[in-house]
Amino acid sequence: MSDVPLYAWLKSGNYMPPEFRDFHAQKDLFNAMHNTIQNADENGNARDGHIYVVDTFLWYMARCGYTLQRCRKDLPFKEMQDDISRLKRERAENFAKMISNT
């Protein structure tokens, strides 16, 4: 059996949820995650985590038939977009303060 369909699918990135397929969306997510988790600096940086998780772990898992999906459990989960929006707002505020001090 040919691996061509599998590798075409992997190359497309379609094994990831739509909101994670865009590089810039991934970057925002990993920066927000790194900013939100208390001990994140002990585990490396956002860039290296992004590269490892997206380019290595999720790709390998998809190659073996596993994909990332949202949990269906009825719990009050946090929204990633809230963390991403908070980080962008904080960075914009810090940048505005830095510019106003010059």
C-alpha cells in the first residue's frame, strides 16, 4: 500500500483542528499558553514548545492515526481565545507605555 495519501494529508496540516492550522494562530496560542502557565519558563520557551508540539509531536501522532480534538466532557473549560486576547492586550498596553515614556 502506498504512503502517498498519508503524507499528502500530513503535508496539508488537515490533521489539526482548523483553528490550529495557521502558523500565526499557533504562535499566538503558544505565546498565550506560555504566558498563562506559572511554571512555563522551567519547561523551555514558547518558540521551542511550538516547534516541538506542532512540527514533531502532532505530526507524528497523526502519522500513527491520532488527532487532536476538543473534549466533549461537560465541564466549565477555559477558552484559549480569552488567554490569547489578554496577552495581546497586555503587550499592546506595555508597548504603548514604552512609547509614551520616550
